[in-house]
Amino acid sequence: MADKKIKILLIEDDSFLSGMYDTKLKLEGFDVILAEDGAKGLELAVSQGPDIILLDIILPKMDGFTALKHLKDNPETKKIPVILMTNLGQKEDVERGIALGAQDYLVKAHFMPSEVVEKIRQYLGDGK
């Protein structure tokens, strides 16, 4: 994959967090597309065809669970791995996210950006 940059869609409404992840992911050599709400994230997932999606759950316009369901129901986006990144750490939320098709569920408070990068590489088979 050295000739093609991995494209990550980050759907996050917290501008501080999205800026931090944007900077970290770009430093790691990824292309980053940002969306501040679930509806915009869905639109960008279809138009940009990212390699992986980092998705918050608490979002304006459309929450992450709804966005995830739409992503997995759409033939154009259903194969894109989705990692939920949220502050909702309840067991029911984790189970719901995985049941809807998320690859993984990360509670933001428990993960450093560098650990998130490792998860991305793990799911894309890059740098194992």
C-alpha cells in the first residue's frame, strides 16, 4: 500500500478531538476526511470511498448508530470497516454497535491517538 495513501473518514463533532486526530493521522501518513455530523459523514462515505471510518455516536443531524446502519445497508459502503469511537461505554451500547456491524468499539477516554492508529493498521492489515 506504499503507493496509495490510506483514506480515513473521521465523523466527529468535537472540533478539538477531530483536530487532534486529524493531525495525528496525517503525521502517520494517512489521508483524512472530516465530517462534523452523521448525515455529512454518510454523504462523504459514498462520495469519497474511504478505506476505514472512525465514527462517533453522539452526533448532530444523525447519530452514529443510525449512520452505521445506513453504511452497512448500502452496497457501496457496507464493506468499509467502521470503528466506533465514543464516550458511551455501556455494555448495551457496545453490543448494539457490534451488532450493527462495527469492526470495533473504542471508548475515547481509554485510548490515546497512537493506540487508535494501531487499531486502524490492525484492521487494514497495514503494519502487522
